[in-house]
Amino acid sequence: DKTAKLHTINLCRERLCPNCSTALSRAKFFEVKSAFEGRENVYLITLTVDNVSGTLLRATLTKMQKALKAMLRKLSIRYYYRSFEITKGAKGTYHPHIHLLTEMAEKPSNKTIRKAWADCIHKVGIHTKYAWLEVDISKVDSDKGYMELCKYVTKPTDITKDTVKDLEPAVKGLQLKRGSKEVTD
């Protein structure tokens, strides 16, 4: 057997390290997939805000966490797993977004999720034009949905000496991947 076991791999554990990110995302994939296996109506919801500068990234991520918490309460979502992803935008900006995996009785309408997200981000101080607010909802019926949720914090190609100075302080100490008690127990 030539496969490596994750507990025997020496990892530097840096969040922005492409090698560590790949190994840890695979481990998280199996954990999350097993938590949702056998459940009906599992949906992947992507929640976005406008692109922000590197100096505003940390504050935006913190506000997005608060907004998501409020949205989960508002929509009575109790069984979920969420992760942040930050991609590089145009002109030195960053595009933070949240991937949320949840089970719901029926597919939520884009309008309902979009309105709840807009209300919650506005309450925490993220101001965006409603028309630009993107929400994507898709039913998870293959490994692809779980992989989208568990992948890297930022694309390895987005990590350069210029972006590290913005990304590292922005994500330091933040819980970027988290699930409800029932999912992560």
C-alpha cells in the first residue's frame, strides 16, 4: 500500500500552504461527507459580498461570520457546515465568500436566501448593492459539492508574495471552516 496516512504526514500547518491545504481538505472532505451521508435534500449555498481591498479583508470576514450566524438563526438552519474561500479579484482586491452546506426540507428559493443574506450583512455593516449580491444554490448529489466546501482557503495560484501580506493577517485566528455541533461531533 503506497498511500500515505494523514496522521503520518509532516505538515507545516500554515493555512496558505498549498501542500497542507490539499492534505487537510481531503481529510475534511471525508469528515463532512460522512456527516451528511444518508441525508436527503442537502444543498450547497454560496454567499458573496462585493470585492474588498486587502486592508478591509479582515474586517469583512469578521462581519461575514456575524452575518452568517444571524442568517442561520433567521432561517432556522441547525445542521450545517460552512467554509470561507477568498479569491483574488481585479485590481488588487479580494473576493471573500462563504460555502454553506445544509440540509433543508425543500430547495430554498434564491430570493429567500438572497434577502436573508442581504438583511444580515447590512445589519453588521457590510453595504452592497442588492443587485450585485450573488447567491448560488445547488443540490449536492455527488462528491463535487463536498469538495467545493472543503477545498483551500484561497487558490494556490492566488498566493504570491504580494497577496500573502494581505491574506495572512486577514485569516489569522479566524475559524474559516466550521460546522454545527451535530456535524462536527
